[in-house]
Amino acid sequence: MLKKLLFSLLFGTSLYGVAQPKAEFSASVQDVGVLAWHEPGEARFTVTNRGTEPFKITDVVEDCGCTTVQWTSEEIKPGYATTLVVRYDAELLGHFNKGIAVYTSINNRPTYLNIKGNVVLEKETYEGDFPYAIGDYALSTDNIEFDDVNRGDRPEKTLYIKNNGAKAGRPLLMHLPSYLRGRVVPEVIPAGRTGRIVLTLNSDALSNMGLTTTSIYLGRYEGDRVSANNEVNVTATLLPSVTALGNPSVAAPQADISTNLNLGSFGNKSQLKGILTLKNTGNAPLDIKTLQVYNPGIGVTLGKRTIAPGKEAKIKVVLSAASRKLRGTHRILLITNDPRQPKIIINVTSGR
């Protein structure tokens, strides 16, 4: 009994000794790129508790008045995270590298973070059209596509926004999914001036290979509602890893299919139909991993998902007349285990 008691005391003491908080920062340096003069830049640092006890951020010290940090002193539990938002005011021209010191309740030693970039007098301006109106704002596009994304990538896409109103406005991005981060530059757009909406994709947060589609919304004012009138379509195509495809120098499948399908004219028809033939000209079975569409007005049907060498399969395609009013390009995405071309895009065209 005494041995058991001693073992319990020792074991409990051991557990107590190793139980501790651990702060893990997502990065130590972030480059916000090229900023226009007077257009602030923003970086986000995530702090995750990888330990077994909670901790707090007790203080954040900037090395100059040109940076400000938004942070919380609330307790961070094990497995949870918080975000520090660092803003640089871009009031001085030229390259910058500014630091902040982050203190936590874990110990007295700070963690140093840096934000860097370059402020220029005037960034390259957008000279294209703004065909998509959302209230007083107009957008260069209402459809953003992140193509050919590999796991681990952090690609950025930019669409341009113009304020056609009579006074300055603060457009808001609403309903961004966890894998997208967005910012409007500048936050306040003067009347008659243009700005940028920058979207950054975190590919590690995408759940599935292939096509992921979502809608985000541009808020014209605080409390604005979401509707088809302020919707922006966003798609991301995550490619399979190279190791999952195999070596093309050994026995491998090979997909052979036309990448263009013309379905003719609608006339008075409500839909058009066509057939694509997918052949396997390789010497190993061809597996269809993903068959998806970029526009909800396109329907596809595939009879079989595995095609033996020398065999073929039919893909039935139905295009609705309503597809012309729906967001998303008229394209079909096909991902197979063909190591030479795992991703195939098929363009679907039609007449009036």
C-alpha cells in the first residue's frame, strides 16, 4: 500500500512538473509587399498554445509610433489560438522593417516579431473596366479563381473596386471562409477613387482535393445583408500531391479527352446536351478522382470511375440556359491519376 502511495505521489509530481503552457507563433517575420503612400499595410501573427496549461499575452511593445497592434489579454487555453494584427501606417516612403516585442505570462523573455515592406509614392494603377456594380461600388470582376494550387501554397488574388458614390466609403468583406483572408486597401475609399481587394488563400485549410467553391459578399455599409446583388464567387483548385500520382516513367495511365465542347445554340431550348469521350491510352488503370464544374448551370454524369488501359468512358454534359446568369465560368474540372497531366480543364461553349 505504501509503495502504491509513493508511486502515486511521484507520478503526480512528474505530471505536475511537465504541465506547462507553450506559445507557438505562426511566423516571426511577415512581408506585406509594396504599399502605396498613406495606404496602411497589415500583417497577422497567430499565437497557438501548444502546451498543457493556459497562458496570457501580458504586453506588446512597438518599436515606433508608425505601427499599432491589436491583441487580447484573454487567457489562451491549450490547443487554442489568438491573433495579433499589426498595422503599419505607410506615412514614410521607402523600405521598412519594424519590430514588436510580445510578452506572455510564460516568462519574462519577449518574442520579437517583424513586419516589413516597401512604401512607394504611387502604385501601378488599374486602367480596366468596372462592369459589376454593387450599390455605389463597382468591381473589376465578380469571379476569382485560384488555379493550380499545391498544398502549402499561399497565393494572392486582387480585384479592383471603385467608389462611384458622392462621399468616402468603407466597403466590408463578409462571410469569408476559414481558408480565405481578405483586406480592402485603403480601408476608406474616397469618392471617385479606386482601391484593391486582396484575397489570400491558405491551401492547408482546404479540406478536399479538386474544386472548392464559395461565395463572399461585399458589404456596402455596416450591417449590410448578403444577397446575389453583392456576391463574389471564389473558387480554388487544389492539385493532388506529386507522390500520390506515381512515376510517369513506369507503367502509368494516360488520359485522352478533348478540352473543348461546343454544344451549339440554345434558340428556344432550356438546355443543351453533349457527350465527351475519355480514353485511357496508357498501360495502367485510369482513376477519375474528381469531376466537377465551375458553374452550377452545368451538369456532368460519368458512368465509371476506373478505365482500363485501351478502354474509354462517356461523360454526359448538360448545359442549362440559366447558366448564363449564374456566377462561374463554363468549365469542367477533371482530375485523374495520370502523372503527366493530373488536371484537365474542359471549356464548354454555346451560342445564343
